[in-house]
Amino acid sequence: MIPADPAEREALAGEYVLGTLTASEARGIERAMDTDDALREAVLAWEARLAPLTEFAQPETPPPGLWERIAGALDPPAAAAPAPAPRPSGIWRIWALGASAVAAALAALLLLSPKPEPRLTTVLLTQGDQPAWLVEADRGALRLAALNPRPLPPDRVMQIWALPPGATAPTSLGLIPAGEGRLTVAPEGVRPEPGMLIEITLEPPGGSPAGQPTGPVLFVGRLVVATGS
């Protein structure tokens, strides 16, 4: 059921693009876009807004000794030399080489692809439920990207906080430099997990003097596991 409220439809379109909906919910959005022009435009706007964030992806360097492990897995030492087999024809030699190449590629893929951790993400919303920041957890760090940058009062700064499930007080993750639209923070003492609350407050220069939020909450969201559509 597609909500009629514009703010709820906007948030639903953002969740669809981020991949946080279930498969059935995503299919419902895709069916609705065939006849709902406003919903389709909202989804396209979110895709255009989030497209630059693909720069978050970082290249991976294969671990040392990878190819030696692949070779060892493909060609284990034989206990005894087998009896000579009939020499295959040319076409079967080509097939055997192709099969070996496929096996090597599959082995490399398995060795290069350790079990991934769940991808966590959230959109920090304003008090009016407008999307403001995209947050993505990556290897214990949090990467943030501003969706709708806004100017701040000259005598105030933005400070990021994290509140894990069960915690009684938030932990400061640092300040957002003035004019910064993208940044990465590495939480100390907390690790991103599903249900963790992320918020950004308005604080005096240098950050909160009390070690806890003292200013108003500008943006807030809760980390969830991103699911494919």
C-alpha cells in the first residue's frame, strides 16, 4: 500500500533506492511506479541524489600468497603416478583447458570473497522527516554524505553521536567540519550494529562541553541491515 502522505511517500522512495525494503515491498514499489507518476519521479530524484555516493566503493588488494593457495588447491601432489591414459583428441584438450580456467576462476572468487558482514545504513531525517544525511557502516567506520546541505549559524557546529541498543548515554563521534558534505568517522568504544541510533546535534564551537548533547537534535536515524530488492 503506497501512502498518500507526501512525506511518507518521499521516505518510502528513499528506502527503495537504498535497498532497505524487503523483496516484496520493493516489488510493490516497482508495480506502483507503472501508474504512479509522482512516486516514479520521487524514486528517480533519489537515484540522482545518491548516484555520486558510488564513490564510496574502495578497490580491494588481494591478500599475499593468494595465487600460491589457488595453485595448491588445484594441483595437490599425487600419491602415486597414475597409469598413462589415452591421449585425448584436440577438441577435448581445448575443453580440458577451458574447464581448468573456469575452476581457477572459481577458486579465486571463493578465496577473494570472505563472508561479508551485513551492510548497515540509514538516512538521517530532520524533525520534519526530510532526508538530510546518508550514513553507511563500513568495516567499523561510518561514512556520511549530505543529501541537502544547509548553512549553519556562525557560532555553532554540528556534532555526531551514536547510541547503541541498550546504552544509556550517547557517545560522541566527533564534529562535522564547516562546509563538509562527506566524511568518515571511526567510532571509539562503539561498533556499528543494527538498531544503533545516529544523531547530529547543534553545539557550541569545539563541541559539547558536557560530553553529552546540549543543543537541539538536527538529524536522527537508526542503522538497519540493507536488503536487496
